[in-house]
Amino acid sequence: MQSNLIFSILLLSIFSVCQAQTKKLSDQYTELSALTSAYVYPTRVVWKEGNITNEKYLLQKGNGQANLYNPHSVVLKNEGNTSSSILLDFGKQMNASIEVVTGMWGGNNLPKNVRVRFGESVSEAMSEIGEKGATNDHAVRDFSLPLPWLGKNRSGESGFRFVRIDFLEPNSELHLRELRAVATFRDVPYVGTFKSSNERLNSIWNVGAYTVHVNMQDYLWDGIKRDRLVWVGDLHPEVATVNTVFGYNEVVPKSLDLARDATPLPGWMSGHSSYSMWWIILHYDWYMHHGNKEYLREQIPYLKDLVKQIISKVDKGTEKMDGARFLDWPSSDDKIAVHAGLQAMTIMSLEKASFILNLFGESQAKELSDKTIAEMKKVTPPHNSSKQAAALMSLVGLMDADKAYKDVLAVGGAQKFSTFYGYYMLEAMAKAGKYQEAMNIISEYWGAMLDLGATTFWEDFNMDWIPNASRIDELVPEGKVDIHGDYGAYCYVGHRHSLCHGWASGPTAWLSEHVLGVKVVEPGGRTYKITPNLGDLEWVEGTFPTTYGPIYIQHKRQGNKIISDIKAPKEVKIIR
């Protein structure tokens, strides 16, 4: 009896100590991330060199556990100073690390060193640092990794699809059991969908959605390899895609708040006056879709001071912004176009600010905004035949929409489109009623990236790059142009060019808004206008996320008529 009591007291004491240690340990933790991970295995061997046997086993799913029984070992054998190397394709761009599980090898059981090279293209994975712009900026993608005997090791993260492994030890063998990617992402459903009679447009919609999804990390990044940063202007098309595909997600307000808190006034967000303007426009769009008035109220002190700062840079109706004067990279050397674009951007941001200020009874700041807008609309700067400038001017009424299309946007078709501002060019085409023409541009411009092997859309793309270009998922054939390594400009020369950039996702939002025809017209997603524009499509169907659940939409062509079937949550009003 006494021994049982002593044993019980001892157990209770041990439990109390463990509980205290657990509490003490948990106190050291920060909040859990909303991200999850999944294992992804290679889909094919692109290339190998040296003495490698059984490489096909790297394409099989495993369990991640080292094992004394290794019937499927992949053996890399180096003789002398000759190294064995292999290049693997994981099938799709990911934000991921690489994990290598090893077997047993003869001789000593010291770690064996390999060199790992990640690539968004085959040519990048095969390159040396400094070769055609290859870099370790933002995320290390070229490094040595020690592999233990009968164990495993994992690298840091980067954005990649291809992985090259070089076995570095002379006169040695390396036995691999598995080589897999550990992809990190937000496990959120694709509430919004889009399908039509045109499979190419369907693929473009899906790739745009995935491009943003893979960038929805702790914050909403612009790129998963380079530019793992929150760039506020770049957020605008990304957030449009989030609203279209995922609905509400906390990554957006987190990113907007980060930009605000990192930019005390009189600073400009990311150093760009236009990016601070995009911050205002983003808050307007976010409120229209989700209706969180209390969150919007938190922005008012900063917003009021930012509006004053913007207005202080307007002289007699003409913008004179300081800081970096920027629209997008392809237009950045055209000072005339940048001025015209900033004139339009200033009007657009003050219009959205006026709406928000009125919502909270900030009458004095609203009146000052309205007065400045009226003065600025009397000034029409030359667009200099820039599609970026003409698009923005059309969207705010500084230029007639039909004239903007005929004189500028239609010239050369997809020539001089850009991945970021292409979204606003498409919006301006829609304003001019050129829906079929816009779909043709989407198919030609964004579709060309898919033709070249893309699984995500790129930081930049130029139609002049297409002739004689190699695909990104193949070794560059003799006589072909390396489309990743040989092109690019400004900060994205050669392999430094990001092939997964969220700002390029504009067609996803555009197709849902203008072809499926869904546009929010009342704050909080309570009222939507649905006006399909099928062009030459026979049918289109899909869903659109709202605060109250998805709207289900189907449009079919019957003769000269479009027959629509729409089902919406009872809380949602549909205007047709």
C-alpha cells in the first residue's frame, strides 16, 4: 500500500516536471505559420553524366526513411577526379527545399559532399554563379550539401523546378535512397474557377492562379526565387487574383500592413510614389470584396497623411512626384510616358481615397482630394505611344477609351505588352469593348510562355524573344537561343530573371471579371453585376468566391443569344 502511494507520488512529480518543461519550451515558440508542406518527387531525368546506375528509382515515391535494406539504391560512382552528375525535373515550379535520403556505402561512413543547383529553367540549373546572370540573390540556389551515411539532410528553400546534383568526392561512391522536394505553400482551396470552350485560355487562367498561389507564403511575395519581397505595386494584380481565386486570405492584410509599418511618412512604399498610390487602391479593392470596415478604419490615420503628401506633389493640376518615378520596367526609360502614367495614377489613387475618406466622415480631406482630382483632369500629358501610359489614362478618363485602343493599344498586337502592366492594358481594352481582341492578346502573349515550357508566368516577356528560342525544360540545342539566360534587362538580366512572378497573373482576374463577367459593385461582396463577354467562345462556366460562398455561373451560346444559369448565395444580390 505504502509502495503504491510512493509510486503514485513519484509519477505525479515526474508529470509535473515534464509539464513545467513543456510550458517553458512553448514559451520560446513564436506563432505557428499558416503554411504547410508536401513532398514532391521528380518526374523525369533530364540529363546525367558519369557513372550513375538505377537512376530510375529517384522517380519513385518513398517514405523518407533510411533503411538497412536498400534494394533500390541509386549509385553515383566517381573514379579519379571525374564527378557524376544528374539533372532532375520536378514537373512544376515550387517554393521548396530539397531532401536527400542516403543508403550505405562501403569504406568509411563519413559524410559525402554534393553540389546542389536549383533552376527555374534547365539552363539555370546547369549554370555557374555569374554565368548569364546566375545568382544566389534572395534565396541560395547553388551550394554544397553534406550527406550523412544512412541518414538524410535537407537544404534551405528557393524557387525551382529543376535540380542538378554533382557528387564531389573523388574515388568514392554515394548511395541515394530518395531525392525529393519539400514544397511549402498555403493549403487553401481554389474557390474560384474558370472553364471555357478554349483550352488555351483555361490553361492560362489556371497558371495565373497557381503563380500567385505559390507566392502566398508568410507574406505575398512577388517571386519565389528572386524578389521574395512585398512590393506594393506588384501586389495589385496579385490581390486581384487572390480575390478571384481564393477569396479572403490573411496574407493580403498582413502584406499591406507590413508595407505601411515599414514606410513611415514622408517615405514612399518601396521607394516608389506610385507604390504608395497602389496601397490606397488595394485597400479600396479589398474593402469592396470583403467589407471589413474596422480593418479599413485602422488605415485612416496613415491614409490621411499619405493623401496630404500626394496632393503636396501636385502643382497646378500636374503631378510632380519625387522618389522613384516608376510604372513598370519596360516603360521605365520613357520619362514622357512615366509622367503621363503618374498623372493617371495620382487621379486613380485620390478617387479611391475620396471614397474611403467619405466612408469615415473625413470631409475636409475628401474635399481636398476631389478638388485636386478636378484640377488634374484638366491636364492631359502626352502618352508618347506608350501602352502603359495610354492604358492608365484611359482607365481614369484622361483619354477616350476607343482612341486609346485604336491609336496605341492595338498597334502591333501583343508587341510592347508587359507582364505587369499588361493587366491594365487588358482592362483598357475591355473599357473600349474589345473583349475578343483582349482574349487574342492573352492567348498570344501569356500563351507563348506556356509554349516555351512555363508552369508559372514570368517577371517579363517580350514577343521578340520567341524566334529560335529554346524551351525552358530542355537543354539548349545547338543553334538555339537560351530564352532564360540570353534575355532580360534592368534588374532581371539572364538567369536572374524570375520565371515565377505574381504580378504576371492579370489574365486570371481579367477572364473572370470580363468573360465570366463577374464584377463586385457593393462593398463586402453583397452585390455583383454579371455581364458575360464570350467573344468567339461557345461557352464559359465557373465560380467566383464571395463572403457568403461561391457564385456558380454558366453562359452558353445559342444562336445569337447567350443563355445564362447563375446560382448565388441567398445573401448575394445579382444584377444582370
